[in-house]
Amino acid sequence: MIGTHLIIRVVLVFFGLALLLFGVWGLVTPRARFVNSNPSAGAIIVLPPSAVTINFSNKLAPESSMDVTSTIELLPSGEKEYLDGRSVVMKSGIDPGDPSGKSLRADLRPGLHKGLYWVNWRTTAAGWRSTTYGKTPFAVGMPVPDYIKRDMDGTIWERTYQWRSRRAALVGGVVMIALGLLLWMRR
């Protein structure tokens, strides 16, 4: 007759392995991650660009998107006017000039002001359907404020979809396996 303790140990190890597998799968799934951009992340440029492009590590699915918003306008007097972060994009999508399909491009409105701009993206890797999202600032005629770099731990902030769930699955899997093995050794 199979004991209750044996069933509990087997169930703990089984579900721990399942959680661990789920968490590891999230780590090894190919994603379209930020490689570089023009203007570059955290750059200080003299004139507003007419377009922003971002290059990613893998080919993008058509639903990948990018937006550029303005949050600070540098007035001619040198004062900063804080804005509500409206989009300054006329058109955006996968860059038609990139045959590899790894770039997003956003054409910006003409006549933009000096100030702080944010580039926000959400990518889906073609074939794998894994989602990544992120943001980076660039500035025109002013430095990117230090508190932004400090709060973001640099000039690029990027996360994978459900990254907290994957991390929790890894930790939960390890804990369940350890508990199951501890009960096994204790017996």
C-alpha cells in the first residue's frame, strides 16, 4: 500500500518540475530584444529627428509597434515646460527599408520642439509569438535628466511579457522540488 507521505512527495516534485519547466521555457524562448536605435538610447541631439528607428535581435511580427512621445519642451528662455506625453508620430511600423524585418521605424511630425522624447515599443518575435516591451529617452538640445537614468538603471528599460510570472514559476518550482526532496530524505 502506497503511503500518504510518498504521494505528497511525488506530487511536490512533479509540480515543482512542471513549474520549473514553465519558468525555464520563458527564459530560453527567442525574443526580439533591443539592439540599438537612431537616435541612440539616452542621446542628446541638436535638432529633432524626422524619424526614429530601433533595431531588434530577431525578426518582428506585423503587430510589433513603436510610439514616440514628448514629455518636456525646452522653451527659448531655457525653462522646461512639462507636457502630457502626446504622440509625435505620423506613421510607424516595421521598417520597409530593412529586408531582415528586425527594425521598427516611426516617422515624426515636422516642426518638433527641443526637449525630452520617449521611444516606447512592444515587439512580438515572428514565429515564436513572444512579447517584449520597453522604452528609452532621447533629448533635443538638453540633457536627459539624471533621475530618469537612475530610476531606469541606465537609458533602456526592457521587459518580457509576464516576466514576473516566469520568475515566480522558477522560484516556486525550486521551492517545491526542494521541499519534496527534503521530505524524501527525512523519511
